[in-house]
Amino acid sequence: MTELEKIQEAFHDNCHFHDKILIERFADNTSMSRRICDGGYNYFIVRLETQNNKAWYPYFKTGHGLNSICDFIIFVESSEEIFVLLVEMKLGSESPQRQLDYSENFVKFVLRRMMLTNKLTLGKPVFIRKLGLTNTKPPKHPTKMNGATSPSYDDNNYIKRYKDTKFNIRLSLLWPTKDKKRGLVNLFD
């Protein structure tokens, strides 16, 4: 069993997201969607958003911000690494940073628990990337890498992706820097 399969097995079946389109419906009855282009990577998606007003963190009351989590958590396994893509969809210019930071802590908690109970050994490094997807237009001067437009992550492993019809997993894994360890997670720090 691969490490990705072990992580997937840890999440309740109700949390598994099997669609090939990431879609978020907002309170004003609008929606945003991105078709997934997997680039040949093995991945699975977890969706932990509140369903039918039921909190996924059963110990906390709703309305205090303690149940905040990103829209999608995408676990991706390559031959050498495991990537965790935290995805939050927002209309307009509202920042998803807080939900993405909360989600990073949640993912670290899950992986730590699995390691402490010997359900996971993690023989591969884990990298976490935070992606805010928006319906706004991109800036006039996108970052270029090898002649193609690519993401540009900040020091908090965050990037804002603009209006598009696709969610390209391969592009989300690229790191336009010479520092290969940037985004590497120490689960016991």
C-alpha cells in the first residue's frame, strides 16, 4: 500500500471528493469551478467543508471560527515526494489566507497522528502548498518560468491563482525557485 493510499484510508468515505471538477457554491447562489488536469499524478481529494450545518470538528461550536477549513485538500504523490495542496475558492479579492493556515495545521495534525499510531511512516518528504483560487483577472505581468506562466509562491507557501477554467496539478507542484526545500514540512516542529 502506498503512503498516499494509507492517508486516503484514514479519511472517512464521506470526505472523499471524486468529481473531476472542483466546485464551490457561495451564499449568493453563484459558483466557481475548475476542471482538474491531473498531469498523470496519483492524487485524491478531501472535502471537509461543513455539510448540512454539521461541523467536521465536533468538539467546537459553530460561529467561533474554530471550524474553518479550506474547500479542498488534495494529496498528491510523486515518485520522490508527497504534496498537499490546500485549495480555497473566493469571489473577488477576499483573502483565503486564514482558512489555508488553519487547514495547514489540520493536515499536520492528521499526518502526525497517523505517524504516532504507526499507520504511516512517511519515507518521503511532505510539501504543503496553499492555493487561493479567485474569479478575478490576473495581473498584467505574470511570473514566467521556462517560457510558460507558472505560479509564484510567497514565503508562507501561498499563491493566488486567477480566473481560469482548469486546475492544473502539475503547475501547482512547480516551485519557481532554486530552493528545493522551500515548503518542506517538519511534522514534529
